[in-house]
Amino acid sequence: MFQPLIDTIMTKSTFRAFRHRDFAIVEGAGWLAGAGVWFYRIGLAVFAWDLTHSGFWLGVIAIAEAGPGILISPIAGAMADRYDRLAMARIVQFAMMGVTAALAAMTFAGLVDIWMLTAFAVLHGICTGFWTPVRMSLAPNLVPREDLSAAIATHSILFNLGRTLGPALVAPILALWGVGVVFAINAVANLIFSLALFGVKMTNPDRKAEAGRSMRSHLAEGVRYAAAHPVIKYLFLNMIFASLLLRAYMELLPGLSETVFGFDPDKGVPILVSAAGVGAVIASLLIGNLRKPTAILNAYLYSVFGSLVSLTLFVSTSNFWFAVFCTVLLSTAQVGVNIAGQVIVQGGVRGDLRGRVMSLWGLLNRSGPALGALLIGGLSGFWGFTWPMLVGVAVSAVVALFVFGRRDAMRLAVIEAEQSRK
């Protein structure tokens, strides 16, 4: 009775990537780790706000978590091109488990102040710096090319389901048992994921980067490739400003909730993060059903301008529940930018350069919002959160218009690349 529906889901929908065993294992166990990430991030931000009630310290914690990736991610990307990506993934997940387990233990013991919390954020950020390029390089190795967009979208759906459900669970856990339990749950999720990775094999491996060359030359090759590519260079240009100025709001939610929307951060932050998760799932479902490269590029461009409009509405209101609605729209647009952009990059990059190029993408994607949070959080002490964020929207709009003006050349390059693969 349900077989035709199941066949349709597994062959024609966004979830068709689940036909592939190794991808299914990674995403199934990765879902727990994805939910755990939001336990950790919300716990970290709320704990920092409770200790300091400072927008500046929220920015410091954000940059302490994401800053190490600025140095480490490019190196990790080169290592992912040269060595075994699965082995790296297992080691990094186990290391992340150790860091969050230690943080949980010290929180239970009452030994964590803002300086200690910053130190743990740095340690976790080092692990994340290694994890991001490895994780982003794995998807094309687990599915065939025709299912790549579905694989990336499916990962986003599951990750953002974790972002929706995780925060919904964080609020009562914080209220009943405190932030130490939140960190402990994250540690358990990392342990499960690291063990699950031992049951995975690479089914569609990339060829390795050329051996016998220095790490410096490998890194330079990746940067030159991205800067010269007729499409990727524009996506990276837009990502620099969008990540720095448009996505910092997620790192600043405790301060925004209390000072702009007048809502208790312990309750407001999980609601806002869950709303962002809903928007992310919507974007994932929409982008995952697109197969034509030109349609994916169009979705990217529309999503860029959607993020500009929705962030303007978000920071211009003082009504918490309207802000929640705006968060859904904002996340739909921003995740649409990220998924569509990543599909275009993953589909166009050379396999032996995938780790390095995706490490740059991941670096901007993760470190940009943290740097923006440090900048906007610092300025919030003088002008509040609203005006610095609106200035960021204006600057990002100028860059987006420049990229949009190159849309015809980008479409032509995408079409030529697709025809050359047939």
C-alpha cells in the first residue's frame, strides 16, 4: 500500500540520498551530534550572559569558539585532501566529546568563570576547526554526483531538525538541571557519532592531492583556485560580508532577547533558535528538490536578497513574537544561501581540491558570524544592537548588488561546467 510512496521518497525527493548506506549511517548518527551542537552553543551563550550580562563578552565567547578555525580550517582542509577523511572524522569527534565532557564536569563542580568558559570555547573551537572541512568534504564521497544536492539538503534538514528540537529541550533542561547537564548531553552525542563512523566506508572517494609538496603550497593552490574560478569567487565574496554582518545575530541572541525584545534570554533564546531551525528545514526542503544547476544558482540569488529584507525587519521590531516570525523568514533565506552556494561549490570544485576549498567555505561560514558578533557586540555598548546591525545590512546589500550584476556570467559558467561533465 505504501510502497509507491516509499519508492517516490527514496528516488525522487530530497531524501533520495538515504538510498546510500554509508550516507544514511553518517546522517543518522550525525543528527544526534547536530542536536548536541545546539545544546552546547545555547548553553555556552546563556552561561556567558549569566556570568557577565555583557554583549561584548558574548562576542568574545563567539570569537573564542570560532576564532581557531581561522588558522586551523585551511590546514585541516589540506589534510583532508591528502589523508584519510574518515580517520580524521573519528578522531575529531572523540576529541570534541572529551572537551565537552570536561566542561560539564567542571561546571558541576562550580569551577567555571568567564575566563575558564572562554578557554573551553577555544578548545572546542580548535576541534571545530578540524571538523568543518572534513565534514563538508565527506558528502560527495558517500553519494553519486546526481544525488549531491539531495545529500547536502538532507544533511541540512537533519541538522536543523536538531536545531529546532534541541533548543526546545534545552529550555526545560536549563531550568530543571542547569547548564552542566546541557554540556554533558552534547558529550554523549559526540561519543555516539564517533563510534558510528567506524561503520562507514568511502563509496565514491576523491583522488588524493599530489604528495611530496609542502603544506604551504597546498594551501596556496586552494586559495588560487577559489579566487580564479568564474563562479566560486563571487560566492566567496558575498559570503565574506554576509557571514560577518548578516549572520552574527545568532551569536547575539541572549542580548537581543533581553535588550531589544524585552524577553528573558533563558526562555527567549531557545524559542528564537527553534524558529531559525524551522526556517532552515523549509529552505532545505525547497533547495533539495532542485536539480538543475541554473535553478540552484537562481535560488541562491533570491535567498541573498531575502536575507537582507528579513534581517532588516528582525532588528527593527521590539515585539518578541514578530521577531520569532522574522527569524523563520531570515533563517529560510540564510540557509537557502548556504545550501545553494555549497551545492554550486561542491558541484564545481575539483575532487583533489575539495577539502581545501570547502575549508575556506567553512571558515567563512563559521568564523564570519563570530567576528561579526565581536564587532557588533562591542558597538552595542555604545549604540545598542539595532543600528550596528542595520549598517551591516546596508554594506552587505552593496556587495550583493555587485554579485547580482555578474549573474549572467555565472549562469553561463555553470551551464558550461555541467555540459562538460556529460
